[in-house]
Amino acid sequence: MSSPGYKAAHLDELERLPAFGEQHVWRAVRHHFGIEAFGVNAYTADEVGQRLIEEHDERGSFGSGRHQELYVVLSGSALFTLDGQELEGRAGTFVFIDDPALQRGAIALEPSTTVLAIGGRPGEPYTVSPWEYSFRGLAKPGSEGVAIIDEGIARFPDNPSLPYNLACLHARDGNYDAAIAALRRAIELTPRARGWAAEDEDLAPLRGIEGFETLLDS
């Protein structure tokens, strides 16, 4: 539902996307509404024990991170781990984290648990995080996913994670020349991408191809 000045949607109306590297579902709330003032997304675990919030801190690089984060349990119940301390949150629980160095994560304690995550850097205008383009792109098949990550690259041309994830997407689709070209760009932006590529199963189809091996060895 929408009209001039507002939009509305129920959680069930938002597209369910596979969360990158996880079993749970990601709903791109910020993208759905076109929000540019703050970051906001929702995560749903259909089964008990599934991860809702990946283990991470907010000391990120490459244009993302250092956010204050507010987690809101919308339904079900979640077990948060906060620098090794456990906190159980039922529906209606708010968990605010203002220290970017604090390690945080959460798993579902009940089926159909959903957590809303809201974040932004204190004292700075909000900008969309590059990881959103990677997550959305990797969740889509073929040319649709490529177009999303290309959009991110146009917006963040110096961010190495975007061409790196584009390489992964191309490799999964069997477009090996395009994958090697994207990986080359990622390595140009950060030599750390060589280490990522050496261990990444998404890039396993490229192993043994001369262009790929040359990139890792150079």
C-alpha cells in the first residue's frame, strides 16, 4: 500500500531472500521502501537453532560498518550473544549496541522468529552499505543478480567486495572469463582478495584455469 507521502507493507509481503552464507531469510526492508535516511532490514529463521544475526562486530572496512545497531524481536524468541554473554529476547525485546567493537550474533529459540535490525553511524549522514548490493545480487539468479551488483559497483567503484562477489556470481553461473575479470578488479582494489579467493568454494570452478591461478600467484 502506498500513496504520496507514505508506504506500508506487512512483513509477509516483503520478498524472502536467502541470507548470504546462512540458512535464514533476509528481507531487504530498506531497499523495499527506498529508505535513504537509515539502514533497516529484517531476518527470519523458520526453524529453532537457525542463525538470525551472523557473528560480527561493526569495525568494518570498505565503506560499511561502525554502526550503532538496534535489534527488535518482532516475533518468536531469540538468543543473543553479546561479547560472550547470552541474552534471551522474546517478542517485543529491544537490544541496542553502541560499541562497534562488541561482538554480536543471535539464533532463533522458536520457529518463525523475526528480528528487525536498524543501524547507522553516529554523527554522520547515512549512506547505503555496499554489502546490501552483494547480498541482494548473490540471492538472485543469473543476469538479475549481476545487474544488482553492477549497480552497486557504479555507486561504490572503489569497494573491492562488490567486484569480488560479482566474480563469485559469474563463477557459479559458469561465466569464467567474466569471473576472472571481476576478480582481477577486486585484487586491484585490495590484495586481500587473493586470500579470499584461495579459500572460497564459490570460486572452486576456476581452480586450474590459467588466468585464475596467475591472479593468485602474482
